[in-house]
Amino acid sequence: MKKLIVIAAVIFFFLGASAQKYDQLAKTPPMGWNSWNKYGCNVSETLIMGMADAMVSSGMKDAGYEYVVIDDCWQISRDENEEIVADKDRFPHGIKYLADYIHSKGLKFGIYSCAGTLTCAGRPAGRGHEYQDALSYARWGVDYLKYDWCNTGTQNAKSSYTIMRDALYAAKRPIVFSLCEWGSNKPWEWAGEIGHLWRTTGDISDSWNSMISILSQQKDLAKFAGPGHWNDPDMLEVGNGGMTTEEYKTHFSLWCMLAAPLLAGNDLQNMSPETKSILTNKEIIALDQDILGKQAELWRNNGDYQIWMKMLAKDEKAVCLLNSSDEKKTVLVDFGLIAQARTEGAEDSKPLKLENFTVRDLWEHKDLVLKESSTYIDILPHSVKVYRFVKK
């Protein structure tokens, strides 16, 4: 009974604290690595530390990746005081030790829990323990929390995530809050005041059909995204083996156009040169990290040929030509028209002409030489061409 009274008193104290999210975080979409897509429940202290080392040595850190996030299965029980307990066989030194190691590399540490009674893998979750867990996260040095939506029964999504938001704020450590609610309750309509990013769909899998299906569900969501509040189409599958190199380039390009969080999910210690070149393409990453914070909009839709447009800072823009068909396409592209165009969500501005820009191919890393404003472009199957209109 005494233990329950103490817990209740702690909760009562924190409920009186100012309830809000940390609003100076995730001004651009978070970048990092998450364990789930490659390793599932097979996580350990050794694995996570190795990935932190590889993030530095591979050039991923230099490219902008900073969060090392351990997903489900790190936790195994609660102790006599209801404190969440890490699996001592897999994490013998505890979570704070792991967080300290990651911080020593100049990186940030992320962890996983769930709004329900159990996590998706059946481990202890956060329901009823939000304030207690938030204090643990703060004590350990957590910088990022992914909060899932399994085993929630009749819980109200907005209310459940609000409780965790308030708990994180009361714990007095700035922690990026990732709502993994799968888009079931249209979180884009309400999550901006609660978290820093929210899932818009079910889980991605390492296949072309999964990735392109998720893309199709993003086309009406651009108006809900911006600095500090991002639509999340799920983590990256680049390098996990289920798609071709061209398909992974398409996957990465589209996520950067969408201003999506970039959480790699591959084995960073054993990347192929092709995988590394995709994940560390700084010119493509710059679209994702653009400070204007605009999500791309579907500007032209001809079925399996689409043009996505993303407005950038300094009156620049990016366009992505997508060929989702199984055959090579040769398309006539009017760069003059694109130079003048603005997306629906863009602020009013005087239209610019093609001569105001240099058009740069972000995968070829070279400027286009355009003799006419319109030119034919070849696009391979399941492939993209990405161009940045750089202001002269």
C-alpha cells in the first residue's frame, strides 16, 4: 500500500506541471537508425553499441544521422517498485550505460515503448506507468521515444498519447516524441501539439509494393507537416535486400521529398557501397532537411508516371519524376513550366523563370545543360529522377 501511495503522489505532483511538448526539437525531420526492420527482437547491448560505432565510421553521422534507437524487446519485466527492467542477459550493464556510450560518440539515444498494456512483442508497456517511465527515460539519458499502439483495447489515441507527452515534459528532459499509431485515428489532425512525428500508415515491409503503397497514402497530408511536427511514412528499408538498388534510390528519394524522418533500418556494419552511397547522398538529404520544412506534393499524376514537387528555402524547389511502371519511360519535361510552378501549400510569390535557376541532377551530381526549356528524359522502371532548381 505504501508503494502505491508513493507512486500516486509522484503522479499527482507531475500532473500539476505545465502540460506541453518540447517545441524546440525536430525542427527538421529526425535522422538516425532503428533496430526493428533488420533485427526485430534480436537486440543486445553489443549490437546497439556496434551500430553506434558504425554510424560514425561509415560517414552516416557526417551525413546528418544522429539518433540510435533501440526498438521493442529491450525490456523484460517490472521490478517490485514497478520500474521497467531491461533484459539483463542482453543488456548486462543497463540502459544508462548504453545511452552514455552512444552519447560519447556524439550521437543521441532513442528507446521504445507502447501506449497499451503490452508492447507489440508482448513485453511490459507504458499504460498506467507513463510518469514513472518518463522519469526512468530522463534518468538514463534518453533523447527519443518511439511509442507504439499495440494492446490498447478501447483506449482513446489522443488521450493516451497526451498522457505520455505530459509525462515526458514533467520529467524535464527534452525527448523527441514519435507517435507510432499507424494512422488509424488520423493523427495528422491532432498530433501536432502532442508529438514531433506520427506514423501515417501501417508498417512498411522491404518490398516495392509496400513502399509505393505507402507513398500513395501521403499525397493529401502535406499541409499537416512542418518544423517540429512531421508525417512519418515509417522507417527506411534501404539495404535490407528486398528491393533493387534502383528501387532503394527511389525509396530514399521519395522519403526525402516527403520531409519524412529518416530512420535507417539496415546493418550499418556491413553496408554495400551502393547502400552507403544512397544513405549518405548529401544532396538528396538536403531536400529532407531543408529548413522551410515543406512536404512534397503530387504536382502531376499520370498513373505510373508522377511528378512530386517540394518547395525549398530561398525560393528554390525540388522535383522528383517517378516511373513506377515495369517499363522504361521517355518523358517530355517542361523545365520552364516547373520553374514557374508553385505547390498548393506554398506562400504567394512572384513566379520565377527558368533562367533564374541552375537545374541540378541530385543523383548524377551534375548540372543539366538545357538547350531548350523542354527536353526528353529517360527514366528506368521503378526509378526516379530528382532535380533541384538552384537559385542563381
